[in-house]
Amino acid sequence: MLCIVNENTDPFFNIASEEYIFRNFREDCFMLWRSEPSVIIGKHQNTLAEINWDFIKKHDIKVVRRLSGGGAVYHDPGNLNFTFIKHGRNRKLMDFKKFTDPVIKALAKMSVIAKFEGKNDLRVDGLKISGNSEHVFRNKVLHHGTLLFDSNLDNLENAIKKEKDHYSDRAVKSIRSQVTNISSHLRNNISISEFRELMQSFMFNYFPGTVFYHFTNEEITKINNLVKEKYSGWEWNYGCSPRYMMKKVITAGDHRITVELTVTKGIIEKFKIDDSGQFGEVTEKICAAVTGLQHEETSLIKKLSGFHKSSFIQSFSIIDFVHALF
């Protein structure tokens, strides 16, 4: 087995590196890695329904869609992620307990008693420390999971929390759980770097013959190309969400309207404003103008700027109106 050494903390690079290894490496691989603050969305999720849009924007938290299914998870430098990529027979590849077992045993060596519970969680005293997901293609499986070591749990709670769900879809929904940090259950205080070393050392003993592997310059270039072409793009991270509808009541002073939109492959295919006749024909023109656009902030603001003199936009403002559509 190869132990991939990855010190990069860019979440786009890290998620892209998993796909690159999965597609190109013939050896079984293991990788420990950390990322800057980010929300990692499951492949089959509606991104906007999973994130706290206001909090994400305010704190510049990156959003990345991964290859595997399951729910949204939060990453930051206090979270250690692990990835297994292994070969086998297709019918026997998906096995959450198989891949989390060495992690449980490594934690036990540190006197942290974790258990596999639910569909794909590791928990300590009933509190979640790890979420796991898998992607299988032909004779390969990618299994990855989080290990909350010393994460900012307030940011975790806020980044993936939606106070009210305005979305209707058939996308996979995240299951919210109470969480805890591993560091709170250790007998001795250690840094996340020391924790990483302990986890890595255990894996070397658990999988005899494991050797370190560093990406070549050529491989790093190819991974960065994958970042540019896919993982840092709006089309993958937002546009690949399953078809969804959103209905929301928006108020500004004495004005109150209801907005409904339907989005397919990231494109607004239906847009309706019910304003009870407050603004006349301009609402129909606005609906026609935004239909066919990406459900994306910049393109909507640009298009609506042409209505800046209308009574509608003067009442709601372009920025506030667009912001309310997320």
C-alpha cells in the first residue's frame, strides 16, 4: 500500500487529488490530509439546501462537491481526513466497517473508545467524531472519512445549518448529529500534528509493506488542472445539484412578495413573482429576464442591473433581492 504524503490544505486540490489517485493509481493507497475551512457536499446533494449561505459568504468558506454520496461535512485545520483507495471485487467493495475498523483500533490505542454507529458514523459516547462515504467504480472503491480532532464546532454547526428549508427536491439530505472533538477524550494533550503521526504510524503497522509516496511535479500539475476544469468551478459544485424548486416570501418595508423558481442543472427554467399587482408589468419582465440564467449571484445581479430604475428594484434593491434567492 502507498501512504500518500499530502500537505496541501486547499480543499479543491485535496478533493481533486482523490479523484486523480482513484483514476490513475494501480496500487492500493492511504492518505491523511487537512483542509482550510470548507463544506464538502455529497455528489447527489442540492448544495444550496445544505449550506448556510450567509455564513459561508461572510466567512469565505469554500464549498466543494466530492465524488462520493452521503451528506455534507465541514472541514477545517482541526479536522484530519483519511482516504482509502483499494481494489477488489465489485460486489464486495462497499464496506464501511472494513475501512473504519483500523481507525477505531488506532483511536483505541490512544484510549479513545469509538464505535461504528448508524449508517456511516464513528461515535464516542454517542457523539459523532467521523462521517464516512464511499464511491465505487468497477473494481475500485474510494472510502474517505473525517476525524474531528480539534475543529471549530461552532463554525461546523453554522456552516451546514439551514434555519428554514425553502427548497423542494429529491436530493440526498444530510442527517444532523451532535458532534464532539477527539481531543476532548484524550488522556494527554497532543497537537493535531502529533495525532496525525500516531494515526499514520498505526496504519503502517496495520498494513505491512506500506511505503511513503509523494506526488511528482507532473502529477501535481495534472491535479491542479483537474481543480481548474472541475473542482473549483460553479458548474460542478452548484450546477450539478439535482433538479430543485425554491419558494420564499421576501419582504422590504411594506412590500411583500412570493418568489418561486425551478432550477435544472443549475439553470433557472421557471421564475415566478407573486406581488399582488404592486409593481405592474415589471415583475413579468424580470421573470423573463432571469429565466435561462444560472442560479448564481453574479449573473443575476448583472442581469437585474438593467432594471435599476424600476419601482421594484428601488423597493427591494438588486443586492438584497438577489441575496434573498439563496
